[in-house]
Amino acid sequence: MSTFISVHTDAKIGANVQIDPFTTIQGDVEIGEGTWIGSNVTIYDGARIGKNCSIFPGAVISAVPQDLKFKGEKTTAEIGDNTTIRECVTINRGTSALGKTVVGANCLLMAYVHIAHDCVVGDNVILANSVNLAGHVTIDDWAILEGYVGVSQFMHIGMHSFIAGQTGVRKNVPPFVKAAREPLSYTGINAVGLRRRGYSDDVINDIQEFYRLVYLRGHNVTKALSIAESEMKSSDHLKMMIEFIQSSEKGIIRGLSSGEEE
């Protein structure tokens, strides 16, 4: 190992981990086998990094939260297997609120992404360049956020959703939808992504019909959900969409003022 690397003797480093020069790893750290860590990376206490990850130069993992309420409590930043963390990504560890910040498996975090304390990012999520997540954000599996998206604290972004670049997320984004414009608005469902992931045309059509009830038929949300429950065929995805909206205390994104999907 290079003399230009600083690895604390208490750090737990798996087999076949490659650590490039000028990287610092503190003691309360675990790194799974087969992971590559580029040069000039800093990994602080509390990092729990999975197998076969790639961490590019300049990344900072498990730094203390940028939260004035943080009092030095022992918390973690957890990263799943096969996740790629590109240049200058910053991932803060949790606070006493959740105790951890989590990034799932098979994710791609592009350059300059910031993930704040107590965020939970699911599996197979893509965050493009300079996406910034405030504290306590939840992003479900397979979501994609394009570059320069900013997400306010406590937001929830549903699975298989797609959010266009240079937008702000100030309301929850339901599963399966596309969202764009400012203020962020529903622009249709993520049909292309769903087909790529094996969803049938029948299921995609059901999802689209549900969101037409919510966004395009002139109903308020309560009425739209009531119609969906009484008139649409029961399914796991229908239940998921209804439960997501019902649990969104801060509300969901608006529909397009034109009333038409793109």
C-alpha cells in the first residue's frame, strides 16, 4: 500500500480493495471486498461501504451533518453494493433523527451530487450531475433525477419516477411519473422507463389512467382516489400509488395548467 495513503488501523477493509494515493480513511469504517477508491477521497468515521463499489477522486463520504442540531452522536452513512460515486460527491452521515444516511445498491451518483443527513436513497437510483438533496429526503428504487435538481428537506420521490433537470422539488413526486417545469409539474408517466424494466402495456395503461384521474379529469385528489378505488382493477401498483398520495402530508406536485400530458 502506498505511503501516501492514510488508513486507520481499526478500519475494516475487505479483500481486493484498491485504494489510490492521497486518500484518507478513518477508523470506524467498513469497506466491502472488490471496491475501488480513487485518489484524494476522504472517508470519515461511520462509513459503511458495500462490495464492488467505485468511488472517484475528490469524494467525501460520511462527513458530519451540516445541521446545527447535530451534537456529535454516533451515526452512519451506508452505501450498498455495486454503487458508483463520481468525482466530488459528498454524502453526510445521519443525525439522531434517523441515525443513518442510506444509499442503496447499484446506484449511480454523478459528479458533485450532495446527499445530506438522514436521506434514504433506494436501489438502482441515478442522480445526475450536481443533484442536491437536503436532509431527510427519501428517493425510492429506480428513480432518475437529471442534472441540477434541488430537493427540499423531507420530500419523498416515488419509484420509477423521472425528474427533468434544473428543477426544484418542493412537493412529493408520486411513483411512475415524469415531472418537469417550474414549479415542478406532472407531465405524464415514465412509460419508457417502465417498458425498459419489464412492465407490460396493460400495467402501464392502468398507471396512466390512474394519473389521468388525479391530474387531468378535473377532480380534487380526494375524489380522484375515491374513483380509482371503486372503479379501477385492484393491483399492487394501484395500492402503492394511492398509499403514496394519501401519506403525502406536504402534498404532491401539481398538474400542468394546460391539462394535457406531454
